[in-house]
Amino acid sequence: MTNYWDDLQTIRKRRPLIHHLMNYVVMNDAANVTLAVGASPIMAHAREEVEELAAKADALYINIGTLDDRWVESFLLAGKAASKNNVPVLLDPVGAGATGFRTETVLRILNETEVSVLKGNGGEMMALAGVAGMIKGVDALGEANLDVAEKLAREYGVTAVITGPRDYVSDGRRSAIVSNGTPMLQYITGSGCMVGSVIASFMAVNRDFLVTSVEGLVTFEVAAEKAERRSYGPASLKVNLIDELYNMKPGDYELAKVEFKG
Ligand SMILES: Nc1ncnc2c1ncn2[C@@H]1O[C@H](COP(=O)(O)OP(=O)(O)O)[C@@H](O)[C@H]1O
Ligand SMILES: Cc1ncsc1CCOP(=O)(O)O
Ligand SMILES: [Mg+2]
């Protein structure tokens, strides 16, 4: 089912264009991570150009992290243009549940555009499933579970990806749990945003979104595990992580810890 290495090679060969509407905090890191896996990032959120770019991209990544009214207009314009042109969309609901504006914006994007993958941390995804109080700003206060991923997948017609110590993935029919990664990822701002860039790069070359979600999670997290061995703390982890993504080898995928269900 998953063919990590073949899909990574396809990314490196085709260099798909990944249009990001990415928050200001993580914009530079997400671009570097996208380049390191072999795809081609553009970070663009002006309403004057997002439709044109999203329509021609190989995947669209909407991350609401530093939203305001103008960004929201751009999210919807880009999402609709992508949907109309069969471009897959990944949505990261950063801080959903922390404010009404964030939750409402996520629900508008889900209702008005064709989102393929909804990826958030445990607190954000629990909030979207109707469980309040598990988010502080952009950080989760606890873990979710596979039932929540299945519920969200069915309710919104998406592949739901809930990140955390273990990642829960479901398309409503099939599910998977990914147990790679390292706790030190919690000390880098944007680790969730960056794994989104890797998943979006896989979505650009394979339309089985349960598979591409697992491929993106495993690629990012195995690279993080390797990077941690050479890192003194979070700052060097981030640098080493980009290097390890760039240097992924077929044998690295033997470290994948994935349990498929259904
Ligand atoms: N305790 C942990 N152990 C291993 N990996 C983790 C841990 N916490 C987070 N991760 C990994 O870090 C990345 C970001 O996840 P998370 O921290 O949930 O997102 P966010 O940064 O959006 O809050 C994911 O790849 C996730 O699997
Ligand atoms: C700190 C912060 N504030 C607004 S967006 C952002 C980055 C969030 O990144 P992540 O969701 O990967 O933790
Ligand atoms: Mg996040």
C-alpha cells in the first residue's frame, strides 16, 4: 500500500509546485522543508494572485496560523480555485478552539472548499470534533485518539490527521497509527506546520490521501529521529532535520512504525 521510497523519488523527479498560504512564524522553515524533500514551494497569500497560483499548483496548503480578514478571503479564494481545478488541498487548523474566529474560519473553509486532508494537533482536532478545552494558543493540552480521527473524516469528508506522540489518521474507512518522531519536536515552533508541507508534497504525486498522509508523517518523523541523535537541542534539531530530509535513503523507511487498520 505505502511505497515511501517510490513516492519520494517521484517528488524529487517531478518537483511539484506546492502553493502555501503559510503563517508568518513558519514561512521560511516550511519552504526549506519542502525543498529538502524535493518539491518546489511558493509562499503567496495576496488575494490578487492566489486563485491563479492555486489553480496551477500540484497541491495547495492552507495554514491559518496568522490569520486576519484579508488572509481569510485569500484562504477561500485559493481553496475554491484549487477545488475547481482538481488540485488537492491540505488544511492546517492552527489554534482551532483557541478563539471563535479560528474555529469559524476552519468551518467556513471546510464547508466552502474541497479539503482533502485536515491535519491538526490533538487539541485543535478535538475542538473541531466538539470537545472544548484541550488547546492553549496553538498547543495541544492532550492527545486525541483514532475514534476522533474517524469521526472527523466522516463528518467533513476528509482524510483526518491528528498529530501528537502518536499520530491518528483516518479517511473514514481505513485508518493508521504512526508512532515515529521525538518529543523534542514539541520545542520547535512549526513542527506541525512543517510536517504539513511534507504531506502536501506527497499529495502532489499520489491521490490516495490516507497513504500520502502516512508517507509524509513517517518521512518527517524518521528524519527527526535521525536528526535528534546529532542535536544538542531544538535549534540544532531543526537544522539537522532539514539535512536528514534532504538525505533520506530507502533503508531509512525500515524505521517506520505504522499500524494500519481496515
Ligand atoms: N511526544 C512526541 N513524540 C514523538 N513525536 C511527537 C511528539 N509530539 C509531537 N510529535 C511529532 O511532532 C510533529 C508535530 O506534531 P504536534 O506537536 O502535534 O503539532 P503542532 O506543532 O501543530 O502542535 C508530528 O510529526 C508529531 O508526530
Ligand atoms: C506559534 C504560532 N503562532 C501562530 S502560528 C504559530 C506556529 C504554530 O506552529 P505549529 O502548529 O506547528 O506548532
Ligand atoms: Mg499545528
